[in-house]
Amino acid sequence: MTTTFPGESAQYRAARDLLLEQEIELRRAIEAVAAARRALPPGGPVPEDYVFAGLGADGAQAEVRLSELFAPGKDSLAIYSYMFPRHPSDTRPGPEHGQTARLQLEEGPCPSCTALLDQLDGAVEHIGQRMNFAIVAKAPLARVTAFAEERGWRRLRLLSSAANTYNRDYAAQTAEGFSMPMLNVFHRDGDAIRHFWGSELLYAPTEPGQDPRHVGTLEPLWNLFDFTPDGRPGDWEEQLGYCCR
């Protein structure tokens, strides 16, 4: 089947058909990488059953162990490490309103992570049908939940790792202790919990002009820009106040 659109030229159609072949190859490559990822040998067992601060059934702060993040019948767990506090080199503006706006800038949340979580909050209800998903930040839980309320997040499971070594152990912080935005996936096999995959592309060398894009296939925002003539803005960063609340 050949697709055509009103008013297009022969030059456009020839170039578009060539691009379509590239898109097909990209799809094949994405599927091949996903298959290779699924075929990874067992990863290392988690060194301890990390204790996080989370919200209990009554809404009060409670201890939550890593093993308790696995719901019955769902053996995969993805944890996104939220840069809250942000990296001290990040001087982009922080929130303009609410409790979080009263924090020192370096104590506040990362704008890029926030943009990603804005998108994922709407997807969590669907994600949860097949797997477990949680957000971990080094900030005190009260700060994280207060900001979640300010952003209007309703579905994300939010945890604080302020009192454990999860971030350090799973490449979610620098040697200096600054937060990094790692995505880690764990798998439960019987009584054992093993690390399955981490977004190590974050630390891999990039070519000139490239963004690390370690979770690039996950994020609708930047991928949607890629469909436009302007592409990804080279002079724009996600801001905490980029949409109305």
C-alpha cells in the first residue's frame, strides 16, 4: 500500500518513502535490542532488603521494604531515581509557588525529572496492570509528597531513600553524593530478588550534539518533538512551571 497526502510533490513522496525504510530499520533495531535485553543472564542479587520511607495505608509515613514493592503475581519492578534534590550545577528556575518554592534551589527537584514524572503519573494506572513501579528520591518523604500534591500527581508510588544506600549501590548518585536519574529494573525469582537492568546509557560516551537519552524511548515529550520539522529544541529545558496547575 502506498500512502499519499493532498498536494504532496513527487520529490516529497520519494524522500518520504526512503525515510520510511529507515523507520522500519529503526523499529527492527528497537525490537532486537529489547529481545537482547530480555535475554540477559540473571543479574546480581540485591545486597539487602532496602528500607524506604513511604506512605502507609492510613496515609502516614511508614517503612517500606524493597520486597514489599512486588505485588502478588507481578515479578518485575522498575524504580526511577528522582533527582530531588537536584544536581547543584543545575541553575534552572525552581517552582514559583507552594512549599517547594521556599526551599533553597539546590534542595529542590530537578525540572527534567519532574517533566518525566508528569508524563508517567498518567501512565502508572496502565503500567500497574503488568508490573510494579516506584519513584525513589533522597529528599525527605514529606518534601516529595508535598511537591507531588503541588504537581497534581495522584498515581505515582513515592519513596525516600534518605536513610539507606540504594542510590549509591545502584548508580543513582555520584561519588560526591549528588543524585542521578537512573532507571533500574529488578526481577523476583522465587524468594530471590535480582537486578535485571539499569539505564547505564546515562554514563556512556556520547557523540557531539547528542543527549544521553538513557530513557529516551520512554519519554513522550522529546519523542513527539522528533516528529516535527523543528525537532528537539536545542535551547530549551523542561521547567517546573511549564504548564499550568
